[in-house]
Amino acid sequence: MSASSELTLARLPATVALHARPAGAFVRAAAAFAATIEVQANGRRANAKSILEILGLGADGGTELTISASGEDAAEAVAQLASLIAGLS
Amino acid sequence: MAFGIVECRAVAASNGNGLVGLVIVSHSAAIAGGLAELVAQVAGPDVPIVTAGGGPDGTLGTDGGRVLEALRTVDEAGAVVLADLGSSLLSVKAALAELSPGEAGRIVLADAPLVEGAIAAGVTASTGASMAEVAAAAEEARRVSKL
């Protein structure tokens, strides 16, 4: 199976910042994938599997995140994580 | 109540679910207990956490006996210890020396800032990561910028 690279955009709901609890949920979901996953926002980039890096993005509600992944399950990873971001409440 | 958090939310740094646990050691029972609550909120309720906060008489300080007791609750899944400052770390080192090689071998003392290290370790432990990976996540807190 060849590794793939995937990229998608996901916007945080207007009222939900990527602060401690949602960031924890995001990182735990990311950790379930073998792919290397990165999130970019506000001109910064973070390893999706590092809670401290994700918190360091300082992403407020309404921020558009770029989620990119590479590896065998990259497509599933970006799809699931984008869906998680859009569905945070 | 200096040891309250241990009785009310976790009795051991292991709970048989196979996840690596955390042991939080602080001069303050309130810091240790509050941090355990925060980690549970970010990492979810499954990561076993035990705290040893405050001195023997409920004041600020460290209690070597309580630290040893906390370390002895760690099972085969292992645990990563996070300690705040100075004598907390000395108490952990002294307690580790009291344990059998088998007991001590499943405990790692992380060289990490307490709050950030515990959050990183807790989230990583919640994913089923190994003791070495949990400790590495805690120590990564030394290099990750907050702003």
C-alpha cells in the first residue's frame, strides 16, 4: 500500500476555541492514526498528536485550520479530524 | 484535607486498564489535586492519577512517606511521576530508592514543568502509549512555546 498525503481545511465553530478540553479530544483522536498529522493556523504549525503544540496554536472560535497528513491512513485521518473540528460544541 | 483528591477520584496510579498512570507530587495538596482534576478533564477519565501533595501535617511541604505510598500503587502498566520543585524531586528519588528493582523499573521521573508536563503526559497516556512515550511527552513540555 502506498503512503498518501492529504490536506483539508476545517473551520472551528464560531463559539468554540481550541482550548484545553476540545484540544484534548482532538489530540486523542489524532493519536489513533498512524499517519503523521500537522495542523496549521494563525501562521503556526503544530503536531496534531502534541497537546501542547495544539494549544500553542491559540486558535479561537471561527479560525480556519489546515489539517495535513501523510501515511497510509492519511485520508481517514484528515476526514475524521476535520469532522471533529467542525462538530465541536 | 491534604490527601482528599486521592480518596475522592483515584486510589492508585494504576487501575487495571493497562494505561500508564501519573503520580503528581507537589508541595501543595491543592496544586496536586487541582492539577489531577485538570488532567482528567483534558485527557479523559481513564488515566489513573494519584497525588501526593503537601507536608505530613497538611501544610506546604513534602511527605516522603506519602510519596512512597503513592509510588507503591503503580502496577505493571507503569507510571510517570511529575514533581514540582526541589524537595518534591528529592522525595521521589528517595522513595524510588526504597522500592524493589521490579517496582522502581515501572516508574519514570519526568524532567518536566509540572502543569504542562502533566497535561501532555495525561493526554499521551490516554491513547495507550508506552511509559517511555508518556515520559517523552512530558519532557517535550520544556521546548513547546506557549505563545
